Amino acid sequence: MEKQPLIVVAGPTASGKTRTGVILAKLFDGEVVSADSMQIYKSMSISTAKPTDEEMQGVPHHLIDFADNGVSFSVADYVSLAREKISDIAKRGKLPIVVGGTGLYINSLIDNVKFDNTCSSSEIRDKLYAIAEKNGNHYLWEKLNEVDPGTAEKVHENNLSRVVRALEVYEKTGEKLSVHKENSRLEESPYSVCMIGLTFIDRAVLYDRINRRVDIMVENGLVEEAKAFYALPDANTANQAIGIKELKPYLSGEATLDSCIEKIKMESRRYAKRQLTWFRRDSRINWIYLDEGDLLKDDEELTKILKTIVVKTNFL
């Protein structure tokens, strides 16, 4: 069966993925499917840096701002919805372009990972979240490290949803998540993929962009957004968003605003580092170094490079 062409734009936070996705959509008559695990949630537009109407420039963007904050949303849920959107876009004669920084979403989608519902248990999942709430994320991560050190090594303790998922699979099946993943990749991918990665020669340039973006978020009402968020019913996943959880001590009077903002910047930089580590393992990615020349500002020059990569990969 002929494979569906698919462009993927990946990279760390604040690297300009939205801009790149829009350029590609205009080049190849495409539409964007987001691959961001936090932008799916409502009420967090500032903290998750959802693209504005101005940034989208009329290009349709899918899988953004649709999930209620109290709803748990899994990788399997994302893959199912993304496949539907990609199919719909292609049926209308457009090119699907997946854009985002959540590596697990991207790889599960393009590598055709199959999710077995028998590995899911809301009872086990709720129990694990309760344990984390009582004893802390590190305690639950240590439990994962005891039964599946290979997975624990790849998952940060603050990525609670992934820690919970790995323990859920192990408790339900007695099988490590890594083994389950290998067994779930036995079918060939339905996509012919051109992968583009955004990065920087000088990591300090990226970190400066992250710091400046956090400052802009604060100016645009980040604190007010966090305050409104915490007035809503608790959400297991949504309240892990960087920019939300770091402001909780300020809102409760336990820390200064400046210290919390610095914490947001630090956690954002750490997240970017983890994203780059994840994506650099994928040899399929064609990397663009945005601090070469004037690529951060010159859309015309970036357009030429993107076109060259797509033509070179010969996937269309």
C-alpha cells in the first residue's frame, strides 16, 4: 500500500517550530497537526505558548486547545486522534505537517506503535497518582527504577504521566514498558516521513530565547492564568505544565514572584535539554542550525533550506 507523505518538525521549546511549520504549510499546501502534550489543554494558552492567530497566518492547526484540564490524555489517545486528523487532511488534498516538541507523541505516531487496551487500568493509574501525591514524584520514580531501570533512566521524575504509565504497564502485565514497546512496533509505518529538527550551534542562544519568552509570558498575563487555573478542579496531567506548577508557591504566599519566574526559566531550559537529548537519538532527522547566518529572522533563507531538505529526502 502506498504510504502517506508526512512532514515532521521537531525541536526544543522556543526554537521556532510554529514559524517553521507555517512556512512549510505555505510551501506545500499543508495543514499542521500539533504534537505538544500540554497545548491540548484549555485554559493554559500563555504557559504552553499556544500559537496565536497572527503566528498561524491562516494555516489550519489541529489538536490544540481542545481537552478539559481535568481529563487524562494518554499517548494512545494522541496517536488515535492524530491519525484521524492526518487522514482527513490528506483526503482533502493537503499535506499533513506534524509540529511539536513531545518526542514520545511524535515517535509513537510515525513508528506505528500499537497500544493494547489490556495494558490499561484506571484503578492502578489512580492508585499510582495518589502515591505520588502523598510521597512525591521521586518516590514513585524510585519504584519504577526498581522494576524497570531502563525506562526509569530515560524518564525524568517530574514527567509523572510517563512514570505512572510505565508502572501501570508493569503492574498490569508483569512486562517492562520497553519490552511492550518493542512488541508494539511489529507493523510497518503507514507514513513516508521527512523529519526536520530545529537546534542551535550555541546552546546559550536557545537559553536566551527561552528566558526572553518567559518574560514575555509574564507580561502577557502568565500569573493571572496560573491563578485562574488553580481555581479549577485539579488535573493529574495539566497541572504539570511548566509555567503553572512553578507559580504555585507564589500564589500561596510561600515564595516571591521573581524566584518563581527564575524557576520557570530554569525548568524550561532543562526541558529543552531533555528534548534535544531525545531527538538527537533519531538518525532520520535533518537538522537546521538556526543560529547560522540570519535564519532566526530571515524567512526567505529558512524557506530555501526547508525546500532543499524536502526535495532531497524525495518523500513526496
